[in-house]
Amino acid sequence: MAQYAVNAQFRHLHSTRAFTAMFFRQPNPLTDYTKVEPTLSFEKSEHKRINEQLKHVKEVVVPALHEHIKDRQQTDHQKYLKSHNIRADKYPLHSKVMIVNVNRNGKTEPRY
């Protein structure tokens, strides 16, 4: 039940549910399947339909998801850079810095 809830949750990154992104279909509803009789019907038309669906997924859905994820990551990164002060040069030229005293012998001696 918990795994179903996690997989059926909408994801920000690819704007779809994890189950849908993985299996390219909607998850089955939460119903009791113990009394349902399985039907085993393998017809050539069904194989053809499955192959067409897989071809569509490979050529259309996966590249679209890939592009959407790249765009989402780029916009998220731009938002992050806007809100966080990240400097490319940590120490500009001629700036004064302190060096840790590696020969420090006691607690009372200066650290720098």
C-alpha cells in the first residue's frame, strides 16, 4: 500500500507519476483481485499492438521526458543560483586570508 502511494505520487522533475514514467500506463486501481479469473489470450494483433506501443514509447515518450527533465533541471538550477550567493572566485586577488597554524601545541595558542 505504501509503495503504491509512493509510485502514484506526482513528481516535480518529470511532471508525471513514477509508475506512469516507468511503465507508460496508469497503475491498476486498488481492488481485490483474488476472485478474478485470469484470461490468457495471446493473439497476433495483440503482439502487433504491443510492438507499436513500445515503438511509440521509444521514439516519442522517452525523448520528450528526457527534454522535459533537462529543462526542469536547468530552470531549477537558475532559481538556485538566483537565491544563493555563490562566488566563482573564492578569494579575489590581493585579499587577506588567515592560515591555520599547523604547529599549534596547546589550546591557549592562537589557531591562526
